[in-house]
Amino acid sequence: MSTILIFEGASGIAAARQLQSNNINDFVIIDALPFVGGRLLKSVVKSRVQNATFGGAQVELGANWIYGHGDNPIHRLAVKHGLQTVPSDKSNVTYFDHTGQCMAEKEEKEFNKALKDIGNLAKLRMQRGLVDLSARTALQLEGWHANSSIRAAIEYFGFDWELAEPPEVTSLDYAAAANGGSVIKDQPDVTPGDDFVIDERGFQYILRAECDALLGQDTSRLVLSTKITDVHYGQDNVTVFASNGDIFVADVAICTFPLAVLQSGHVKFHPGFPSWKREALFNFHATTYTKIWMRFSKRFWPLDTQFFVYADDVSRGHYPVWQTMPHLDEPVLMATVVYHESQRVEQMSTKSLQKEVTQVLKRMFGPKATAPVEILVPVWKNNPLFGSSYSNWGLGMSEAHHRNLRRRLGRLWFAGEAMSRQYFGFLHGAWMDGLEVASAVEKCLPDDPNDGYNIFCLI
Ligand SMILES: Cc1cc2nc3c(=O)[nH]c(=O)nc-3n(C[C@H](O)[C@H](O)[C@H](O)COP(=O)(O)OP(=O)(O)OC[C@H]3O[C@@H](n4cnc5c(N)ncnc54)[C@H](O)[C@@H]3O)c2cc1C
């Protein structure tokens, strides 16, 4: 008899799928959440790939975009499961400042050129073995200065909106130069094209369907609503304790807890992590990206534009990116904030939030703009099961740090979006990392299952 423990999430399901493809079926998947996907209680975030009913339709609280077609594994799953999407086009954008609509073509071109130039600069510097820079320093070296509100807003839309952190704290070599891992480069057949998921079953459907196919009738291998409190690991096995009193013992565990959970100490590891692991964990950035869903009594914005970018005259990143939702029957807008603004918005009362967004909308659209009648804000930063929305490679994080971040401790392996060297932060990164770590685990298992191994996967 043999068991592997896996913790859930996209990376956990990918890991389990990889094991099963090699006839290793003795795994258990565990998660604190009650569902792999499925129904959602309003404003309760259940996973980083999750949807909620809002404005009479399903809207995504976490991941929403699929980056790249063809050999992108997430795109393949979307096609396999008939996920409904619409093309997303960042160039379909109208700019606004505090006086209304404004022109920004020249600045936009300048920024796009600077972004390309810093990619080349990073390549050159890495070839020469030069020290990493912040993306801010690199942008300045290439002649880009965010010295007006409109320039700051353009920069935000092209940078912070993807990486969820500003150029000051972001690594040039590992994050900025690689677009934060959104573009899959090591698969020859990935073709450009970003899709926005609008499926009524939710984006998480692809994970739920994969999990159902994986487990078949044997649902005993999926252990939900089970919050892990302690993980004891060593050279011989891994023992996991849950808050409901359950205890799991296995020969191997694949731990996919989000980075912020590993940083937080909410789960106790025994023995405690060695100093090289702690340094790597605390050096990687767990950051927050918050979607603010708003429903209005009537539509007052044009529908032929996908994005509105607002340049606040006082504060960079003050409700800067707005998205129209023409596929929804109800008048709904989604605004995004990141980083410190996310933390602030998560803690605000709905009334204060309503007041602030209405003020911004009136600056953009004039007196015809009205206050939203309903607002939905998912909580990531203050949710102990996540602690952030995803990771970013900050300045000061070396490749060696990242190798230490994912390095296994005895029988305890680590997988998940933050562990992906190239695609950290993204769903495809989580999926690909789950596959990779499970392949590495397979190589360490005894050839004969009768020798007895237990694999234990945490979702
Ligand atoms: C707001 C937002 C927007 C995003 N947008 C995109 C996007 O458009 N495109 C894209 O590619 N990516 C996007 N992402 C990132 C993507 O969703 C994640 O990278 C990916 O889902 C992470 O998968 P994972 O398996 O690494 O971790 P997770 O899915 O977080 O899995 C880890 C699991 O660990 C569980 N857990 C935590 N603590 C415990 C405990 N004590 N006991 C038991 N279980 C526990 C959690 O419940 C969780 O289910 C977004 C994320 C967010 C939050």
C-alpha cells in the first residue's frame, strides 16, 4: 500500500495528473476549502481560480485571463472543456485624467519602446554577468520618466497592472524583462492572443473537470474542508496534522501552499525551515491584485472600448484601470487596484469605496456618472489561506534564492505558482510547475510500489 499527499490548487491537480499518467494512483489531495470549484458564497474567496454571482451573471474573483494560444496548457484545457472566452485587447483603451478624456498616443508609444528596450538591456547585462537592477532604474536608463500623471498611468497599465507591484521594487532581469512570466517562451507552439474568460461555469471549471476525471468514482482521494495546521517532515516520511484532528502519514508530500502562507507561519513546519529556506521565502514578493466589481443602475460609458485608464493628478494607482463588460446584460464595470492600494481597498467600508469610485467616475465621465448600486471586492491579502493574490520577483532575489525557495526538504516537495522560475504569478506557471515537481518526485520513488511509498499532495 502506498500513498502520496498533494495539497490542491492548479499546481496540485497538475501534479496528481502527472502521477496518474505514470500509473501512480495512490495519492490523496487535501485542501482547506470545501470545493475544488463549484458554488461560491458571495464575496467569500475559495480559490485563486474562482467565480461568483454578480449582476445576474458569473464573474471571476481571481484569475480571468489566458495568456497565449496553442501549446499553453491552460489554453489547451480551455479548448478541451469548451470554456467560453472573448479576446482581450489592451490596445483598445481610452485615457482619462481628472478633467475627462485625454490623448496619450505619444506617451504610450514611448513607454512601449522603453519596455522593449529594458528587455534588451536585461539580456545584455545578464550575458555580461552584471548585477540586477530595479525596473525603475532600467526604465530611466532607457529614457522613460513617469514625470506626469498621464505618463504614470500609462506605466501603471503596462507594468503594475500585470506584475501587481511598481517598477521600484521589481527585478529587471527576472520579472520586468520577461513581462512577469505572462508570455510562455519555452514552448515553440504558443501563439500570441490573450483571452478573457466569461464562462457561466467559471474559470475553475477546467480544474474541477480535470479533478473529476482524475478521481473517477474514488472520491476518497479528495479530502476537502481540511485545514492543515502542522507538517512534520523528515528523511523517511511526512506527517500532516489538520485542525479537525485528522492525521495523514505519507512517504512523500507535495506542498502547494501559497507563498504568503509559507511566509505567514499559519502552518507550522517541524523542524522549522532552515535559514537558507527562510531567506528565500521572505525575499520573494507576495503581492496583491484586487478586482472591484461594480453594478450600476444604468450604463453611462461607451461599450466599444475595452479599457479605460484613469490618470489621477495626486496619487499614482488611484483606481487606474477600468474594464467594460459588454458580454454582461447588466451595466457592470470592473476596476483593478494593486499593491498598497489593494490593502487599503480590502479594509475599506463599502460606503467609503463607493464614494471614492464615484468621485473618479465623475472626473472621467462628468455629471452623467452615477454611484454603483452594488460592489463586490474579493479579499486576498487578509485571507489566511492565501495572504496575497500571487508572487512577483523583487529586486534582490537571485536565481540561487529561487532554487532554494523550491528546494525540497527531505520528503517534502514544494510546487505552485511562486515556485515557477519563469512563470511565477500565473496560472500556467502553477500548472507547469505541478507537472514538473511531480515528475521529479516520480524519479525518487522506488521502482516497485510494493516497496511501499506514500505520496501526499496538498491542494
Ligand atoms: C485576483 C487574481 C487574479 C489573477 N489573474 C490571473 C490571470 O488572469 N491569469 C493567470 O494566468 N493567473 C492569474 N492569477 C494567478 C493564478 O490564479 C495563480 O497563479 C494560480 O491559481 C495559483 O495556483 P497554485 O496551485 O499555485 O495555488 P492555489 O490555487 O492558491 O492553491 C493552494 C491551495 O492551498 C490551500 N491552502 C492554504 N492554506 C491551507 C491550509 N492551512 N490547509 C489546507 N489547504 C490550504 C488553499 O486553499 C489553496 O486552494 C490571478 C490570481 C488572483 C488572486
